[in-house]
Amino acid sequence: MTLGVTAVEFHQLRHDLFFGYTLEHGVYVAEAEKALLDELYLIGRGKTRLPLDDLRLTDLSLEKLLTHAVRFPPYVEQATQKLMTGA
């Protein structure tokens, strides 16, 4: 879907994973850290693909990322730690 000039992709998450968003002009927008975790969750479930090597992670809050990651299934937390450490 396109909103204005922005391409938007929608996926449904489990109810307990709906956090880390702000409402902006009637649209929920995820914090950068939450958006990354959502992608890792969807990748792990085979719902999407993302070239993780292309991501710029320097502006992310590691503390917020790891705090949010524990609310996801263990494979997301593991993928997060692997991504952030480059292991």
C-alpha cells in the first residue's frame, strides 16, 4: 500500500506484541527498535525477508532493543543479539 509517497507494508502481530508505537496523524508508527524486532519476528516466521547486512544500526538504542526483545519469542532475542554483536 502507498500512503502519500511512502510504500507501507502491513503485517499482523500477536496482541501481546503490540507495543512500542506512537499514533501520528491517525497511523501507528513503530519506534526504530520495535520495527527491527518486528522484522526479526516476521523473518523467523517466514513472513518476510530483509537483507540484514544492509541495515544501519548505529542510531538504535541497544538498551531499548534488548529490553523490548525479551517480550518476543526466544528466536527474536537470539537474532537480535547476533545482529548487534555481528556474530
